Amino acid sequence: MNQDSNIITENKRNIWVRGLYMLLMALAYQISGTLMFIAAIFQFLMTLITGKHNTQLLSFGSSLGRYFQQIVNFLTFSSEEVPFPFNDWPSSD
């Protein structure tokens, strides 16, 4: 009986820790959305001025999209892996 009580207590503690991570990741999602908007405007202006895309910004946009996906998967319980800054930044590949 005592072992079952310990497991339930541990699960409740884990869900509260996950809730804290979820709040932090929701904040990261909002900040990343603003960053994505700035990158999109900058890419548009660069393309308008030079006539070609900035390849570094294309790579960053691709990795930022993967980061969004990681955050959404974590927030919706599709993944238990906490995204950046608690893990590596996703690659653009």
C-alpha cells in the first residue's frame, strides 16, 4: 500500500513539473512567433532588394519551424521531450 502511495505522489509531482515546463514552452512559443515574423519581414525585404533569398535565413526558418513543431508536440503531450533550451536546437535538415 505504501509503495502505491509513493507512485501516486511521484506522478503528481511529475505532472506539476511538466506544467511548469509547459508554461515556459508556451512563453517560448510566443517569443519564437515574434522572431519568425521579424525573420519573414527581413527575408521579404532582402529578396525585394537583392532579388534572391538569404540562404542563412532560409536555414534558420526551417529550424525554427521544427522548433515550433517540437513545442506543439510537447504542449499537446505527443512528446515527453522538452524542447530547447532544455535540449539541443533542432537542425534545419
